[in-house]
Amino acid sequence: MLVDGLVPHDLITKAIQQVNDLAREKRYGDVGSQGVFGDFAIGTELMARIGLDADTNVNTTRRLLTLFESVSVFNDGVRGRLIGQLLERYCTDYDPRSGRSNIDRVNVPRFLLNDLIRYWRTMAVDFGAKQWRSVRTDWHLRYVKLLTTRKVLFAGSLMTLLRTPDASSTSQDERFAELLRYLRVEMDRTPLGRLMAAHPDLTDPGKEGLAAVLEAYERLVSLLLVTGTRKLLSENPDGNPSQRATEVQKEALELAESNSGRPGSGLLR
Amino acid sequence: MEGRPELEESVVAVAQAHDLDLSALEEVAKRSERELSDFRRQLRLDEVIFGQIGVVLTGSFRTQGGHGHLGL
């Protein structure tokens, strides 16, 4: 839940309660044990605390997910304003109002690129940390998600930034505005859509690699659509899982890792 | 629009270029669209009273319900 400005505390608690009640009613399940989801975030905190010690793991996660994969279900304007402010903050190096005498020509918004890469590395490292500390037995499911949905989030967002078009205007103000417009539109697309948008720009091996990713993703989603698959994936592979669970875990892992042995396979490794 | 497949044009274009069947992804897209539509309808927050509060879902959250694969 995003809070825009100073809001009375009772409204915050009422809103959180209603959202979480509805999520429970709809059986969305646990929102995680790290305190990232199912709670409120202050827009200014997300925008102003990028980097340094105050940018906690929770703050980074909320900021990057709001930017790259969120969808609004109440008060679209709050999300829209926050995303606009986040992008301005990330792109301040290219803002003529920043006071810099030598404004960079925009090829890739590097501040945002570095934060995205940092977030991906954080996800991968945190997976290892959770696996070490957790007594839960669902590491198979989490690993499959890391290799698929999380990796597509990263790769699709990376593609958006690497494909930043050359601004056509000679005006610094207009170039900055073009950059913000491009990124703003991209933030409303899905990570998978942003990733596949690179297809026309790639050579044949790259195209084949992208198709292999999409095919493996489709097959994995097909497997997950079968009732009970998630439960089977959550059975402890290091314990004594059922034969069916072992089969499903093996198949899911093979699909999740399958892009590593295909043409153009370097794409998502 | 409820029930409308929400696969992006870029995804469909890759599938067509490589002759891929995306029926599972289309199914998840339809479910996601229905789920989002229901959530918006059922969340009874007054937009005037709660005007400075926005609610967003992320793929990670909705993956719990089986609908997060597209990051919709």
C-alpha cells in the first residue's frame, strides 16, 4: 500500500486491514516473512532514499517492484505520481535543472540500471541466505521462481534500460522529457513483454534464445497450472518426498534451467 | 476488459515468428485479468476519504495465488 504525503494514522490502519482482509478472503496466502508485502510504504521514503545505509532491503525491494512490475488496484493516480517522481529522481543526471554544466547525453539511465542490477544480485544472495536460515522446505518452488519469474523481471527490465532510444531533440529540456516519457510508458508494460520486445533487434541466435526462453516459460506455467503442482514443489527434496513430488520437482527444475543449453543461451544466464 | 487475453504484442510476435503455442500463458493472463477486476470491485475503500492512499499488487504477491507469472 502506497501512502502519498501525511495521512492520518487511523486511515492507514483501516486501509491495510481492508486490503489484507480481502487478500485472505481470496486465499492469496502468505505475503512473505520479510515484512516487505502486506504493509504500507511511504512514497517519499521510496523516492528519496536510494542508496546508502537508509536504503534498506525492504525499501529497495518495494521501490523496484513498484517501478517494474506493480499494477494499481486502487487510486491509480498515487502509483502514477510515485513512478513519475521515482523516474525523475533516477534520471536527475540528465535533468537540465540539476545545475550541472555538462549534461550527459542519455544512452542508458545508469543510476537506475545500477540499482536494478543491485536488486537482482540482492534477490539471488537473499535466496541463498533464506535457504541457509530457513526451516521451511519450499526451496524448490523458490528456486524455480528465482530462475523464471524473478529472472524475467530482471531481464525484461534490463532490456528496457538498454534499449533506451536516442533522443531526437537538440534541446536538453526536450531530451530529458523524451527520456521520462519513454521510461514511464515502459513501466506499465509486463516484464515478459519488455523482454520479448528486444526480438527485432537481435541476431538469429539471439532470436532463437529468446524463443527458447518463452517456450520454457510456457511449459513451466503449463506445469504450474496443474492442480497440486505447487504443493508438490514445496515437499522437501532433501527429506523423503513422494515419487510424484520428485518427478515434478525434477521437471520444473529442468524447465527453469533449460535456457542454459539452447542456442543463444547466454541471454538469461 | 474482463477475460481478454493480455499477452503483449511483443510476446505474441515472438510466438508467431517461432511457431510457439502459448495457451498456458494465455490462460494465466485471463485469470490475472479476472483476478484484478474482482479485486478492484471488492476493495471497498472510499476514494475521497482514502485519496492519498494507493494500493498496488506485484507479481511476487500474486504468484501466491497462481497469477503472477506475467507480472501483470
